[in-house]
Amino acid sequence: MSNLFEKPAGVQTRWFSPENERGERSRGGLANGGAKGRPYLRLPAGATTTLMDYEGSGTVTRIWATIDDRSPEMLRSLRLEMFWDGAETPAVSVPFGDFFGMGLGERTPFECALFSDPEGRSFNCFIPMPFQKGARITLTNESGKDLRHLFYDVDALVNVDHAPDTLYFHAVWRREKPNVLGQDYTIVPKITQSGRFLGCNLGVIVDPRYEGAWFGEGEVKMRFGEEEKPTLCGTGTEDYIGTAWGQGAYVNRTQGSPIADGERGYYAFYRYHVDDPVYFDDGLEVTIQTIGGCEREKVARLRDAGVPLTPTTLDFGDERGMIPLIEAAPGMTVESFPEDRGWSNFYRQDDWSSTAYLYLNSPAGAFLELGSVEERTIQ
């Protein structure tokens, strides 16, 4: 905390809000004689509003917002975009709700190193977002109904002297409903820039056809450059977010699962590489296996009933270790050891979504546009 008593020469603070949209000096709170005359905006259906537009160098230090309609439909229909240094393509183009640390179009109180929602009805982001020449942040209402209340402020330091090689903040949102059976879910599509992977939040709505079987056996894998095989590889979904043997609801500083609702089959969880940086020089791709697991008798029964799955391993918890089925001898199946109960992992299909956060060496957007509102909507 040594920098609390330091003041960089020339650096000043600005707040961009409905009471001072351009963050100008001596221009805050002018409406209604300064008596809270314009604390919020109305955002009609189809409209775009600018939350910040600044020319010059600086760093966004905090974004806070709240809206009166926090339904899953609205949280996925609002599009948050960020442009750095005059780039035409956004570095961030993400559903509003998902951006602020938790997906599935839901809110619940939580706090971590990068995001918080103190009482389940507000949105806070503390990720530093530097820029050299300018910053523009917009919000578009792509729903079919008006948003009556949008309160926000974007806090920034201006006149910041950044090094030439300072990285730019990016975010990418994806969804697969369902994922392709037997294929990994992609968290970060393959990119060629250099930078840092800051982490991600993920949301899973489990398919009820699996009758409560555990979804989270898949390993997170990170490939650098042109690698076919990953350099970084975890050991399981709940392992990646720092817990083990299943996944309940918890929130920690850099890892957590604010939503773990087994009855509904809703899981929202996060892992941020704040203390364990992930750097890359020649590109990156991040994926997670869509593998679950349960008792092998149940796997066989679900398979025979036509539920989409592909068994991958057997584990009897003894000296035999984990027995592979993907590379097994011809004919080996989950029934190959009738004397044992055992555990079987298997590829499955669920509703996956994610927001990934990165710093890259280019201000221009590196990712594809969002899909339609219909594709984003929680159902």
C-alpha cells in the first residue's frame, strides 16, 4: 500500500457519469442547480449511450453501475463495448451482466479481486485499463424494451505517462448451447498477439438428461503460439478454481463459485490469474474439456437410454489407477470389469458460457462480434 501516499506529477482524477458525461473540470452536478438533477440516464430499446469519451492518456481504475431491470434477458441484451486509442473495432464487446464477474444472467452478493456486487444489485469492476491516446466506452440496449434507469460512473486517472509497451485490456464472451460432444469448449479463441491472460468467469447450465451427474471433470488447457498440445494443463474443473471433490458455493479473492445450485443445475464460477500470471509471447488459446463423471453403472444406463455421452476413463480407486477408454484396447467399455462399481468420466453436452479477460499488445479488438440477443438469452 506504499503508493497510497504518492502523487504522480500531472496525473489527475476524473469521474464520468450522468452528472458529468465528459468528465470535465468544474462541470459536475450542473443540472437542477446541483441538487441531484441528473443522476441516471434512460436507455431506450435499440439506443446506444456513451459512458466515457476522452482524448489523451490515462487509466480507467473503476467502473460502477446499477440498473432497474436486472432480469436475465436485460443482463444479456445490454452490450458493453470499449475502444482504446481510436481503434475502430472494440477491445471489449460483452453482455453487460457477464462482464461484471458472473454469468448466467444472475446476481448474488460477492466480492473478489477484480469485481464485486455488495448486495446483489450493483456492478463493480476494478480492473485497470490503460490507454495512450483516448478511451471510449459505450452501452447499447439490444433488448426490445426500454431501460428506465441507468446509473453509472467510470473513474479514471488522466495524464498518465504510460510506457510504450503498455498492454491494452480486452474481453471476449462466448456461448455454446450445447457444446459439441467430444470437443473442448473454447474460452479464448486462438489469437496471435502477445500479452497476459487475466482469467475468466464461466457459467454452466447442466442438461437434466444426465440426471444430476457431475459436470465438472474437464481440464483447462492453454496453448501458446501454434501448439497442438497444451503447455498448461489443469486436472479438473473444480480444481482450476481452487476447490476439490465437487463444487459448492463460495467466493474467494481470485477464485470462487458464487452460484452452485445443483437443484436447478446452475453453476457460475471464476478464476483470476492475479497472483499467478499467465504470460504469452506468440499467441494463446484457452479451452476446457466438456467432461463429467459419475458411477459407471449410471453412465451405461444413460448411454443405453440414448443420452449423448462418450465414456473416456474408468477409475476403481485401486492400484489399477485410471484406465483410459479413448485409447483402450478394442472392445473395452464401461462394462469391461463387471466385478467393480467404479467411476467413469465421459464427454457430455451442456450449456456453456464464459467471459475471458486479457491484456494484449494491440488496442484493436481481437475477437468476433457477439451473436444475436436470441443466442445470448437465458432459457
